[in-house]
Amino acid sequence: MKIDLLCAEIGSTTTVVNAFDDLDGNNPVFLGQGVAATTVQDGDVMIGLQRAKDDLQSRLMTDTLEAADVLATSSAAGGLTMTVHGLVPDMTVRAAREAALGSGAVIRAVTAGKLRPSDIERCLAVRPRIVMVSGGVDHGERATALFNFEALAKALPDVPILYAGNVDNHDDIRRLAERFGTPLYITQNVYPTLDELNVAPAREVIQTVFESHIVEAPGMARIRDTVTGAIMPTPGAVMAMAEHLYDALGDLLVLDVGGATTDVHSVTWGSERFRPMITSPEPFSKRSVEGDLGVFLNRSQVIGAMTYQERCLLPSTYEEELLCIPDMPRTEEEIQLILPLVFTCASEALNRHAGQLVEHYTPRGRVQTVRGRDLSAVGTVLATGGALTRLPSVESMVRRLIDEAPLEKLYPPSSADVKIDHNYIMASCGVMTRKYPEAAMQLMRASWSFRS
């Protein structure tokens, strides 16, 4: 069987392979999906990928499957691990963090100011795949970024460093990189002025570095040899599709509950009502990743995040019964056990992602300001990821999240439209946007309109 595209999504717990055809025509087709457990623990993610492809061929009832294009996304083996180093926590450190998370990176360490020996030790323990150094607005403070770059280049000689700080440092940064043999990427300052966030250029570079260094996961080198196009970080692909959907849907929020993390993506400038009350700039597209909120890899933390009332509704043997579900629930009983975890992951992640109104008392009286992400202009909430696309009653679950918003939090309004990525193809469509942007849009529309 010959088709246009195979797209693999190699996750921390599950590997998915999606098949597409007629991508250059007026009616692109999602042919089907194969699923298998990710096999990082077996020392080779290719094993899980082949099993997922075999599952797909079985579902399509074909002995062979040849694709003109093969693309992939990955968050296996910890995804794109990074450390981020800036000058001021509320400015350049925050901006660098936004750039890293929006690209699909998993941040393992963040520092502000000049690095101390303990900071270097922490970076060595993390073993990042890329380091990001920022600091200083353009034509502002220079010394901290140069000090940090030199210290990191000495400590991590083979790790690529992305410099996204004060433009006046470029020549000195190049000299330092040449001196230590450091792989160097330079891009625009993430915080060029006091009131401007500029994270998009850094995000693009981070994804480029990811593609070059994806081979660290066991077996990924062979996958890199088989694909015909990009390998993107899975969260970065979801973000790319969210940004692509903005043209059709306007302000939107994406919830992605996975086995290891829960990600929230939002594409919005916020509402005009609250814009004058914002005290620090937010990026147009923002991702938050909650590494303690996963349905399979950190269940005890998720249970700990439940309210007292929610825990009281669980059976006394709840945690013991969960041990019988190693990865994907298969029976109705297993599904009912997993649903409370999924709701808590989504609820806690949305609460962390959303900003809030804060009251201050000044000599002129009480004033309100907005701290964090204003989601009040969001008109569409889209659910994706293995849990939210495969379990029942997800639409009512997401609706409950919105309707039960804490009073001070800036959640999407109750009138927001809730859509489910029923085919679980959002990440595949995101990596597809580079070559087939119109097909990606049509396939996503079909996915949220699908009813089994």
C-alpha cells in the first residue's frame, strides 16, 4: 500500500504512527493509527515504532506500507532537556524560559545572575542537550551573560549553547565559543527592551538544535535516518499546530494530558479589558509543562494534588488498583480508575497556566493588576493527548474545568467552544504544517468533528 505520509509520535510511554493520504488534494485523508508502548527501557525506541507500524498495517489490513514522506515527533528519553541562564528572574530569565518551553523543551535548571559553583554542579548533573544564555536588554548590562557563557563553556564543552541576550556581546561570545570549541547558536535577544518579549527567534533555533541532537535517545539515530523531513519535539509540534489554528479559530487553549507530563498551550494576546492592567509582557503563544502531572509515570504526585473531597470519593484501595494498569487502560473498570487522574492533571495544569487578578493597596487606593496569563479572550479549548482523546466524557470534563474556575483566575469564559482531537493527530498535523499547511488544517477540522 502506497500513501503520502507516515508520521510517528514517540512519546514517553506510548508510540503512535499515523497514516495520511491525498495531502495535495482537496480532501486529505487520515487513514488510521497504530499504537504501541514506547521501548526506551528496552534500549531501542525503534522496537516500539515497528510495533506501532505493525499495528497500523493490521488495522489497514495490508502487508506493506510505503510512504512518500516520513515525519516524526518525539518526547522520548526526556525530550529536549535544557538549562536556562539569565540576569533578572522577572525579565530575561522569564523570557528565556518562555522561549524554551514554547519550543517543546523540558527545562531542568533555571538560574539568575552570575553562576555559582553549586549552579554549575546542578547543570552537570542535569546533562542538558542544549544550554540557553540570555541577559541584559540590548545595549544594557553585559558582564553577567559573558561570565555565565564562559563558565558553562568550560563545564559543558560539547553541549551546544544558544545565546539570546544583549546584542553588544555577540563578538565576545563568538570568541569564547571558538576558544572552548563550543557549538554556538546566536539569535535575537529574548528581551531586547524593558517592555518587549521576543521569544519566537529563539524557539526556532531550539527546534533546529533538537533535530540535530535527537540521536541521544536509544534508537533515535536510526529513526533519524528513516525520516524524510523534520523530527520535532512533540510539544513544539502541538504548539505549531495551535498557532496555525489561530488563523481559523482565533484565541485558543490546548490541553494535552500525557503519561509523563501535562502540557497547556495558549495562543492569545488576552482581552482588551485586562490589557491595561498587565504589569509584565506575555508572549503571544505560551506553553507550560507540568512534569509532576502525568497519568502513568507520577501518579502519586497527581493523587497528592487532588482536593480532600476528591480523594474521599476514591476507593481505599485506589493506589493498589492503579498498579494493575501499567500503561493504557483497556477495560471499563480501568478507564473509571484513570479518569480522576486525568481530571486532576488537566485541572491543576490549567490553574498553573492561567493568570489572575491581584489587588494592591496604594496611597491612591486599591488597584487591580493582572499577574500571568490572561485567558479570558479564549474562544476555543482543544483537548489532545492520549488521555483526553481516548477516554469517554472528556468534553463534559473540560467544560467542568472551565465552569469551576476560581474567582480570581483568568480562565476561558463558559461560552468557549470545546473541541476534542478525536483522532489524536494534533502533533502530526503540527509537523505537517511545514509542507502541507492546508491539509493539516482540514485534517484537524475533521478530527474534532469526528464521532465514533
